[in-house]
Amino acid sequence: MKEWKVRSLVIGTGLGALVGAATAFLLIRQAEKTNKRPQITAAHGVNISLGIISLIRQFLEMNTGKE
């Protein structure tokens, strides 16, 4: 594997972990303020997944020149 591939994997993994940890931290903080346990439904999961897929597609389209 070439150096840029390894670097891309390491940076992507690190950023994904940081975003996940920050999201969990904010969710916990909000739950503590409201004294309510977070209610995450399957519909929330689907909406979040579709948003993430859309974001990934936008990154991939950056290299192809599509808009």
C-alpha cells in the first residue's frame, strides 16, 4: 500500500472516532440537562445513516468534478 493510502485510512479513522465521541458527549450532556434518557428510534437511525451516506457521496464526487 502506498503512503497516501495509509495516511488517508489513519486520518479517516481518527476523524470518524473523534466525531463519534463528540456526538456521544453532546448526547450525554443534553440528557443530563433534561434529566431524560435519550430516545433514539429506528427512524432516527435511518435518517442519520442517510445523512452520512449523502455526506460520503459528496466527498467522493469532489474528485470526479460532478456537482
